[in-house]
Amino acid sequence: TLFNTIKPSMSNTSLSDMNDMDDRDSSRALNNDFGRDSSIHYPRFSVMERRNSSIGGGSVASSKTYSVGRRPFNRNRSSLASTSKYVKAVDDIAKLERRSLNICWVKYLRNLDDQREYLPPSKYALPENMPNQSFLSQLQTHMIRNFIVSTRNLWSRLLDSSILVLASALVCGINGTLEVTNEDISTASFYILMISDDYRPLMSQFSQLFNYAMSSNSDLELFYLTIGVIVSLLVALQAARAMVDKRVEFFREAGSGNNISAYFIALNITTMIEYMLQMALVAAVVFWLRNTLTNYSVFFVFFGLLAWTSSAWSFFFAGFIPPQNLSVMIGFFVTFSGLIFGGGLPPFDYGFIYESPVNEVLCGVVSPTRFFTESMVVSEYRCLPEQSGFTYNAAIATNFSESESSFSSLNYGLRDVDSIIDRSCSGWFWGALPFFLVGLTLRVIACILFHVQHRDEQAKRSFWDDMKRHGKIKDYTLVAGACCLAIGVVGCTVYSILKGEMTEATYSR
């Protein structure tokens, strides 16, 4: 029987061991701890019969009075002839000791004035199972917590925003203000233009007539490609850091039974609010320093979509890339795909992109800068007057086809040739929908991966093993719904990229 006193020397001393001591050693051991409280509880004899030790509750002084009044047994182990007899005798002695201890405790308990501390508690019902919070309640809780964490890390957020603004300002400072036209001398044959009454020879000279506006295309395209890659890289690294920092928190929430989708959606919402505020600052700086032709809303929309798609790639790779390699993977992928498949550099320029639907889908999905660069360049050129060759009035220029415009010559907007020729300084938003759907598709796939991957770190069985052992109709329905959702968003993304018909002249060119 364990005397669980505070002093370490007595914490492992049992009453059965104290029988081997003489009365003087036992008294000295108890006197050393006199006045100190202990936690000892002596159960009924039936319990003591089943177990070898018991724990009591009360002061050490009471334990001393009780222990001194108990008559110890004298063991004569030398008379045991064999090991089996010795073991049996020890068991019998232990039973007698436990019975004697129980009898002594009952007698001692009856003499106590206040027995309430030693009585068993009254019967009570087991606590009811706490129901899980609803999806919306968990979503709200996660969002509030994320906002609190962001407020506490305000200085870090301001530093990230300052780096983004500084990088954008440096790119604008290096490239200077916007110049959509230059002083290049036209190489058109004025002899053909003067002596011929047929409009067809005139059409052959259009590319030379409008060269003063088209020649600035390379600088304009390079600027938006450069700033797009830099901004998308910085945003993607921020999103990767958010996923790594909250990785342990995410697994803890998933292991405790909370809804993974609610946590993932809340993280996406709160981070996107931060990124949109950052993009509002970046768009304002670029809009002011570049002295652009279009309005501010165009910059805000497409910089926001750039952050939306770039961060989506971080969430996507976080589903299966180890955290120690996530930043390197994100940096390589965003930089490589943004530069190579963005459409601004050969061999994967816009002529190659519009060559086949496969190239359009590949570059549109893989590169975060594909729709950003094209949309910004077209928005600038679309504000030019008709004599620039980019826009014209179809009611007046009856012999002028869409395939002869400067947009078609530069391979811009070939899926939207009907509306791209209308002059407007409010931007060109054909690429906004596929740009948004690419980011949404990546997020849906990332959410599914979080349900399937890293199950061991969430204190769960593997997904397939769990479905095989405990899968119900409801679970199979959810899995089928998730697959249908993923297929649906992928199909909508592909359709939005390929929407619009290119003319036969555009294909042949």
C-alpha cells in the first residue's frame, strides 16, 4: 500500500514494505513528514483483494496514528522449502495483510468525526457528447482567429507590403513612363497608295503604316511580363510561408475533428484580403509612375487576379511538397512558368499560344502571367485612336477586317477579335474570367489533396483504408461530389480559355 507523501524518500515506500521495518524506523519515517499533506485513498477490501496496492487520502498525522495501531505480521521466510511454496506463501501473506489493512481502516474510519472526505461520490450521469460546430460557425471562428493573428503580426505584414511596393517602383523606375508610339519612319510604299484605286494593295501596306505604334510592343510587353513575374513570385512566397506557419495548427484542427474545408476556406479568405490590400497599393504605384492611358480599375483587377492565381499555386503545392522544400519549389515554378509560358518571350510567344487549343490551355493554366501580360498590353493599345491601326469603326471601314488590325498582327486577343477593335480606355477584360477560374481550380484541387494527404499527421488512417473500413453512403456521396466539383471547375476553366472563335484568316496567318 503506497504512502504517496510529498517527500521523495517516502513516495515509493509501501505499507507492506514498512512491515519489514521495525517500529522505530517506521515512526522515524513518518515523523520526518509529519504535518505534510498526502493524497491517499483506501478502497474496499474487495478492491484491495484484486490489486496489490492502494492509494489513500488524508494528512500524514492520521496515517501515522493508523499505521502505528496496526499489528504487523512476522514473516518466517527461512522455513520455506521451495520456490513455488515460497511464492504461494508470499501470496497468502499478502492477502492476509490486505485483509488486516482493510479491517484496521474500517475501524479507524468509524472513529473519525468527519467522514465526508472519505465517502464515495454520489452517482451522476456521464457528460453528454458535445456536438460539433456547424460549418459556418467553424468558418467564422477560423476567420476571426486568422484576423487576430494578422493584427498581432502587423509589423511583418507592413514589411511584406513595403517590399512589394518597392519592387514595383524599382521596375517602373528602370523602364520609365509609358510610350505606346515612337518616331519610326513609315516604310509603306506611297507609290502603291497613290496610284491604285483598289483597296487590296492598300491592305498590304497597313503593317508599315502603323509601325510607329506597333514598334513599342516589345518594350510594353517586357515591362508587364517583368513586373508580373516579380509580384507573383513575392505573393506566392508569402502564401507558402502562411501554409508552413499554420501547418501544425492545421493538423491539430484536423486531428481534433474540425472541418478541414472550413479551415482551408477561412485561410484562403483571410490571406486574399491581405493580398488584395497589397495589390491595391502596388496598382496605385504602377498606375502613377507609368503614366498609363487606361484607368486604375484595370490595374487593380488584374494585379488582384495575379495575386489570386499565384497564391493558389502555393496552396496547391503545399498539399504534397514537404514544407522544407516548398519555398524553393514555389520560387522555381512561378519564375520559370511565368517567364517561359507567359507569352512574352519566344519560342512560347502569343503566336505559339494561339497555334493550337492545347497550347492555349497549357500556357493559360501553368503560367500566372499569361493573361496578366496580354490583358494589360491590350488595355493600353485599346485606348489609342483609329489611326494607330489597333482600333477602328467597323461601320466606316467596311473593307477593313479584324485579321488586318494591329492586334491580330501582334497575336493579341485572337479569341475576342470582334470586341477588341472597339476603342475604349476602360480596359479589356476577356482574360479576367479564365484568370479567375485557374486560381479557383487550383484551390479546389488543393482542398481535396488536404483531405487525402498527410492523414498520419492528422491522427487518422489513410484515406483509402478509412473509406474501406468505415465508409458510409454519406462519405461516398461526399467523395463523388468532390470529384464532380473538381471535374466541373476544370471543364469551366478549359471552356473559358477556349471560348470565342478565331477566324479562318487568323488560323491561316
